[in-house]
Amino acid sequence: MNPIQVNTPLLKGNELKYLSECINTGWISSEGPFVAAFEENFSTYHNRKHGIAVSNGSAALDIAVKALHIGAGDEVIMPTFTIISPAQSVTAVGAIPVLVDSDQQTWNMDVTQIEAKITAKTKAILVVHIYGLPVDMEPVLQLAKAYNLKVIEDAAEMHGQTYNGKKCGSFGDISIFSFYPNKHITTGEGGMLLTDDDQLAARCKKLRNLCFEPDGPRFVHHELGWNYRMTNMQAALGLAQLEQLEKFISIKRNMGSNYQKALAYLESKEYQLPIPSTSYAENIYWVFGIVAPTENKKQDLIDHLTRYKIGTRPFFWCMHEQPVFKKMKLFGGERYPVAEKLARNGFYLPSGLGLTVDELKTIITCIHEKIV
Ligand SMILES: *Cc1c(COP(=O)(O)O)cnc(C)c1O
């Protein structure tokens, strides 16, 4: 049996055509015309004024934090159950991530826990939409308004998803995306910032480009940034991928509903599946997760799938349990029971756009064999 990868991208649109254009014209760096075209189309798709393309999603978070002047001693409220990138960007400027637990059903940050964490030092709420359903944004936006906080929206896993009919990626003062190959659209490596604020957009562009002063003398710098530029080749892929986003979304939702139907019986055995929808969104199934009743049962199922060369990935590991943050004396003694259980008992099945119908059947058969 051929191995089934946890993710395979789908690159069957205009990717090769646009990429060949880069090679044929010699425009391969960030100066090429696809970068501006991709920024324009991506921001228009999200109804936002500005798009700033960057080298990856983590870079976009670095820029977002610094663009909003978050710095030493400031506090940023975020979920403990997430990839490390948001907490990394916040700690990199000397600010402090302040964590909240996850919601049992959606696996997103529990927005009812945010207000109690707000202090005089709080500067922003950093929401991260997790796995397929968006964070409940309305209460977040209300709190941000009431306490005068910025909202950073990490929509890396939410391309094309909506919250109450409005696109994810249109809620943050700055919203960010990743185009890593397991995201709904990919550029190999890549990321994007979206904002409606002209000044913030200009600041993001400057930070992405070593803080060269757009109007000042060349090579004279007043601030430090990064080289986080996206190449024309990446943008060529992005443009071609964006053309196919609606199709990709339906492929993902179809995959999700097939898994749901075939695996619904697991819920009677105390395995938890993603919920198909909430009052504000339908699951987009960035990945299809399963939370086992115990850590051992999770490992048994992963081992069984591995024997059949079926790839899986564990869920995120909580920020308050990261050795690197313990060394930095962060989060001492804090406990977040819902997130801890997700991290220990959760994993996801192959969920890529390139997953074939036959592969999906094989995976399902394999699970049925293990859990009758
Ligand atoms: C993938 C991802 C990132 C990081 O993006 P990279 O492009 O891999 O740096 C950040 N946040 C979330 C929620 C992600 O899923």
C-alpha cells in the first residue's frame, strides 16, 4: 500500500503557467509584478483595503505585533491551545502572552474567559481561529471596543471561512494568513497581512523591508525591521491558488462531511469529532481532528494507522506547557484543563486537498478495523 500523507497540496490550476512567466521574464524577486497582483486580489477577496505579502505566517505575526507598537511589559491575551508563532512574536518584543483556555466544543479560545484577564497593561487580543471553526468574534470585538484594545486576527487556518457571513481575516486591526503547503491556499512558504488602516499598512511594508525609509535617504534607518519579503515566484503560486479557493473550500467541506458520516459512531465510544457547525459558521475542516477518550487510546489509533502508512499529526501543545516558556519563567503553575486534554488526546487525520476518494476510504476502513 502506498503511504497516505497527512497533507498533499493541489497545484493543478495556473500555477505552472504563472511560475513559467517568472522564469521567462526573469522576475523572480519580490520586485516582480505578481506580488502586487496577489496582494490586490487577496485583499479584495477579503474586502480589505491593504494586503502586505510576506515570507511566511510567523513573519506576518512578528510584523503585526511590532506595527501595533506592542512592546516590553505589554500584555496580549491569546489562546493557550495554538501553534507557537503568536506567543513567539509577542515574547520577541518583550511583551507577555496572557492565556485563556479552550472551548470544549469548538477548540477555539473560550471568549468568556477574556474579560477577567484584562489589566491596565493589556494592549491587544490575539485571536487564533483553530482547525476549521472561527473564534466567536462578536464578544471579542465588543471587549476590544469597551477596553480600547487592538485585535490581531490569526486566520492562517481559515482561508475562505466566514463568521456570521463576513470573511475571516476581515476582523482584526491587522489580520494575518499563512500560505504554508497545508493551508487552504499555498505559496510553498508565504504569508499576508490585511488591514484597512493606511498608516498601519505603510508601517507593515516598512517592517517587511528592513525599515528602509520610503522617502528618506537610502541605507539610513531609524528603526529595525526584517527582510520578510515574498518573492514573485511565491506570489505567482498564490495568485493561481486564490483563483481556485472556492473549489478548495468545497473539497474540504466534502472531505469533512465524509469523515463525519463514516466516523460518527466513534462518539458513542467517547471519541470527540469536530462539530460540523455553530450558530455563526460551518466547519471548513482545515484539518479533521479526533480527540480520544484517553492518551493511550489516541496512541493506539495513531500506531494502528501508522502500520498502514497513514500519516497523522498530534494536536498543538499548549503554550503554558512549553519548555521554552517555562525557562523564561512564564505561566508558572497556570492550568488550562480543556486545552490540556485536547493537546494530550487529540490528533488529526490526513486532510490535504490532494487526498483522493480511495485514500479516504482506506483511512476509514482502517479506523473501522481498529475501533469496531
Ligand atoms: C500555520 C500557522 C501559522 C504559521 O504560519 P507559517 O507560514 O508556517 O509561519 C501561524 N498561525 C497559525 C494558526 C497557523 O496554523
